[in-house]
Amino acid sequence: MKIQIIFILVTILISSTNVEAQVTEWEKGIIGKWAFTDSNNIESTLIKTKEFEMDKPGFAFFENGSFIYHGNSGFCMTKPISFINFLGTWKKIHDEILVTEYKYWNGMKEYKLFVKSVNDNQLIIQFMKDKY
């Protein structure tokens, strides 16, 4: 009886560890730096880049859950706009939904994003909710 209980507990432990270790394709694909190229009221398109562009916002997702928002350095949107990197975190919360959180010039910012599609060169997202 003790052996059966131990076997069941070990099986549960191993199976729960494997579930947490599974990483979806979009999670793998989202890792890297992305620059905004097109945006409308419904979705935003980003392209993969080696470095952030000086005059465009962007995101960077890292495997360890770190996140960078490359955005305007202040509230004024009068040109020329200065962009800087704001450090934060990201995490998957459900299927293709993730949350980013970072500290920027006006406090903490949180985005809930739906990853509509991702491939080697392009990321399409929908902003579901933001919180200041």
C-alpha cells in the first residue's frame, strides 16, 4: 500500500512539472526585439529587429520573463520625440494572452495583450487592456 501511494505521488509530481515546462510556439517566437510598424484601433503590427529604432516605439521579450518597452521619454509628443528603454516583466496568463508590466516616467504601466500571430519576422498584437 505504501509503495502504491509513493508511486502515485511521484507520478503526480512528474506530470505537474512537465505541464509547467511546456512552452508554446508563440512563446518561443515572441522572444526578441520588436519595432512598431503599423497600428490602428484594433491591432498593432511589429517587425523583428536587432536593435530598437531611435524614432519608433518597440517591445523586447526575454526568455527569463524580462521585458523592455522602448517608448517616449516624457509626456510631450512634440517632435523630436526622445525614446528610452523602460524595464519590466512579461508573463503568459492564458493561451495567446500575456501581460507586460514596467515602470515608466509616470509610474507603473501594465498592458494585457492578445498575440494574434507571430512568426520569425512579424508580430501582430491586440491591446486588450491597459492599467496605469
